[in-house]
Amino acid sequence: MSEIRMVDLKGQFSEIREEVLQSFDEILGSTQFINGPHVHKFADGLSNYLDTKNVIPCANGTDALQIALMALDLKPGDEVITTPFTFVSTAEMIAILGLKPVFVDIKEDTFNIDPEKIKEKISERTKVIIPVHLFGQSADMEAINSIAEENNIYVIEDNAQAIGSTFKFDNGTEKKTGNLGHIGTTSFFPSKNLGCYGDGGAISTDSDELAEKMKSIANHGSHRRYYHDRIGVNSRLDSLQAAVLLAKLPKLDSYNQSRIEAADRYDELFAGVSELTVPFRDPRTRHVFHQYTLKAGSHREKIQNQLAEAGIPFGVYYPVPLHLQKAYSHYGYKSGDMPVSEAMSAEVLSLPMHTTLTAEQQQIIADTVKKAL
């Protein structure tokens, strides 16, 4: 049996090796490393996949969030509502731009931001909501979009963990995450469901006006070389990374299906284990399982110890919610302000999840977890 890995990039590469190396050879021969044809082809392909009018590739998912916020002409002190139970990038870009992150607690079942609690935090300074589609499952975009529309607020999706997921609205419309709000942002970090072999990211929108602004911002605020219409940044997806993504994009749905099937097997293996709660699946969404995250309650530490002893990798996402991080202490949050996020930070445990995970490997993982209990 092969080594159990948290993420198996080697197995995935073996399936696309020839295509990637051929593209690398073309790029190295043409020397079109920046903004070359592979980048444009990938942007068009992702636009078609998401069914959105515009995709702007950029250097990473963090930049995608920054560029999206910069395009909205916000003022210092404007408030951006988001979740404290996520990777730091989401709040980091809000703070860097002189905006105020306003944290809202999550729902215990999906781990995603709670729309009912969003309503409580809206003020006259609230300009943006950033829902994070955590672990591969869409946030409740029906409710979030309704709140945003009622209050004239922008919605920027953080889709870094859920590309390929969908959400079905009450009217029967089903759309992919990244095309549910005003702007979608994503990351192509290697471990993501659609990952490159370095850093990469993208921004999506149906608004031509916002797209033009974001293209300009990502290119030093310029549409024409040496002419700068606005303050911008330097954020580009290079051609080599675009080549990897081009090879993977047609396989994304099958990659996600493999993750779903692996999650199904985990669910079966942990059925009847009262000490654990398997991931909740909102019937309105397609959960694409960037992570398979258990709620282990007070048993987490002994499960971690047992897995470590067996040489099986695991993850704790996230051990300290953002509102309690030292970097955000000046916003005045304290322990107890986000009780669900704080409880989940103490309970969750993510098991290996990737496209080449086998039933035999999962049996060993599950047996090790159960042994700890």
C-alpha cells in the first residue's frame, strides 16, 4: 500500500505529466512567461466553467481578495463582515486596506457564516460581506444575497476551498460558487481542489465595469503601458502555472467526484461512532470536500496522538479563530464573543482527503481513529 498523505499531488501529476511537460516545453521555447497565451486560454476556460462573463487571473488567492476590495472604492473605516473561522487571508486584506473587519459567528453544522447573525452586525458603515465557502461547501448564498440586496452591500465570495461546488436557489437556479455574489475570488495553491505547482489565484465577476477595474488594479492600475489610471498592484498568474491549471481544469469535476466518493466511504466507516460527528451536507449545495472535517469534541487530542503514532497525517483547521488572534486584538473582541467558532476550533479534526485516496487507506485511517476512542 502506498504512503498515506494529507494531499497526494504526486498521484495527480502522474495523470497529467505528458500534457504539462509539453506545455512547459512550448512556454520555455516561446519565452512568453508572463501574460502568454496559456494564461488567456485558462482565463477563458475558467470563465466558461464558472459560467461567468469575466475571469482575471492573479498571483494568489490573497491578492484576489485585495484586488476585489480595491475595486469597490471603499473608504478607510468602512466595515466588511466576514467569518472568524477561516484562514487569515480573508481578514488580512480587510485590515491591510484600512477597512474594519467585523466578525460574525458560524453555523455549527456547515461551519459557514450564519446569515441570521450577519443581520445583527450591519451598520451604516457596512459595505461588503465576504462569505467563505469553507471546506468545500457553499455558504447560504440565498440568505446572504438577500441581506446584501436589502442593505445595498457588495458580496465577495471567498471560494478558495470550494471551486466546483454549487448552490441551488429557491427559484430552482443552480450556479457554481464563484458566480453567486458580485465578485468571486479563488486560490490555486497546490493543495486546493484545482491547484497549480506554485502560487496562483483568480477573480470572477459578471460585471464588465468591475472586471475592467480589477484588470487594471492587478496591472499597476494600468490598461496601457506606462499610463496609470488608479493605484494598483503587481499580481499576475505566470504561464507555467496556467499550463498546469489548463491540464487540470477539464478534470476538476472528476477530481471533486473522487473526493465526494472518498467522503462517502469515510461516512460509512464512522457510522455509529457516537463520539464523532461527520461533515454535514447542505442539500442545496454540492460539497466538494476540500477537507473532510470531523467534530471530535473532547476526544480530539487522543485521536491526534493515535494518528501521529501511526504516522498518519491530519490537520486542525483552525485552532484559533481570527477574532482571538493577537494581530486582531485591537478590534476589541474577547473570548466568548463567537461561541460556535471557538467551540469548533477546539473540536474539529481533518483527515487525509485527495483524489487518489483508496478504500484500503481509509480503512486504516478509520481503524486508527476508532482505536483512539
